[in-house]
Amino acid sequence: MFYGYFNGTIAPTDQLAVGITDLGLLRGYGLFDYFLTYNGRPFQWDWYWARFQNSASRMHLKLPLGKDETYAIVMKLVERSNEAISKTGKATPTDVGIRFVLTGGYSADSISVEKPNLLILAEMIHPVPAIQYEQGIKVILDEYVREMAEVKSTDYKRVILMAEAIRAARASDILYQKGGEISELSRSNFFIVKGEKISTPDRHILHGITRKTVMQLAQSDFQVEERPVLLSELYDADEAFTTSSTKKILPITQIGELTIGDGHVGPKSKFLLERFDELVKTW
């Protein structure tokens, strides 16, 4: 059993409910954020909170809670979720996923923002299958750029509409590009490796916290660049990988019909994943 918070109430998640006049439902007007705990502590809390604040500001939604108050609620949800699971006799999970959802709130005229609704959920983590780190994943290309890409909005209809195409291609995700310039995957950031140089797109993207962490971890061993990354660069890239909270550093070995490098997971992706795992062990 996992616990959540909604507008001042903490309860099991299956007992929380949002009313049908919420603008998140009626107009799709909402944003979210998501992060993991490691060793019972929120990972990169300061960075995640700053991004959540940025998303709220850009969507003109006032946060009902401050940073410290929200942190205390997160820790209470982690504690209560672990206590509830331990009572079932199952192994107590140390770590959970935490999801923030901020919507436009209830609206009398179905369009005006009056008071945002805040939902915070503790969730089970769904890790990437180990075989994907060993073999890498395939993604397909999609000519698309997300609207307000720097905001982590709840609008994910593009990848949902593309789900059948992804399955038909036996791929794991889509890689967005527009006019030959790569931006990001549907839920994660993108990197290419060439020699000792690691490059990642710098615009039309959500600035991922795992992305930022990996860039810092790589600086002592690689030349790290934030810049426009072109489709044409994929043909002679040594490696490619994607980063996110749940994916960490996940190798990409095929994009569409193009094989990246020699088609195997490269040493630099493995090295960065090992370095990331070392970091979170002692978080």
C-alpha cells in the first residue's frame, strides 16, 4: 500500500480523489514531476524542486506549499508507505518513486484558474529490465517538438498516439526531431558519444535532472557539450544513450533502421552507468 497527499490530506492513494471539474481533466491543464529516493532520501531534491517551481511559474500556477513543507510531506509519505507494506509481511522497500501533480484546479466556468490542486504520490518503482542495459534499446524517429518543452506538463498524447507504431517496430520509445535537429525522447534526454566527446541537445528539451547529474559526472573524463545535435551525426556516432530517473543511463543501439556504432553497448555508456550507480549508493 502506498500513501499520497492531496490538498492537505494524507491517505492511502486508493482513497484520494480529484473532482470532475478539475482543469487537469477538463482542459488537460496540469504539470507534474517525478523523482526517486535512494537510501530513503529524495535524489537531487534541490534540483527537482527548482524545476517544479519553474514549470509552475511558466504555467501561471501558484504552488500551495513551500519547499521545506513539501519535503516534510514527501518524507512522511515514504515512511507511511514503508510501514504499510511491512505490515503485509512483505519485504519493506527502501526506495519509492515520488510523483508531484499540479493542476489548474476546480473551475466554475471550465476555463479560469482559481486555485490549483496539488497531488503528491508515493509509488512503486518500475525499473528498466536488466537485459536492456546489456543489449541496448531501439527507438524510432518522430518529426515533432513538444510545446513548452521546458515544462514537464501532463500532455503526453504524442507518445500515446505513437504507441502502436513503437510496438510495430519492436522499439522501446520515440526520438523527437524537427528539420534534422534532435531534441529528446518522449520521456527522457538524449546523448551521443564520439571519441572522448559527449554531446546532448540544448534546446526544445526538458532539462532533465538525471541529464544534469550525468553531465557533471562525465566532466572529469570527457569533453561535454550542450549544443544542437543533428540527425546526420548519428551515422558516425560511437554510442548513444538516454537518461531519466528510471532509465538512469540506458544505451541506444538502434535508431530506426540505423545501427549506432557497432550495434553493441559501448564502454563509455557502461562507464557512466557505473559511475551513476556509485553515486546513488552513497546518496
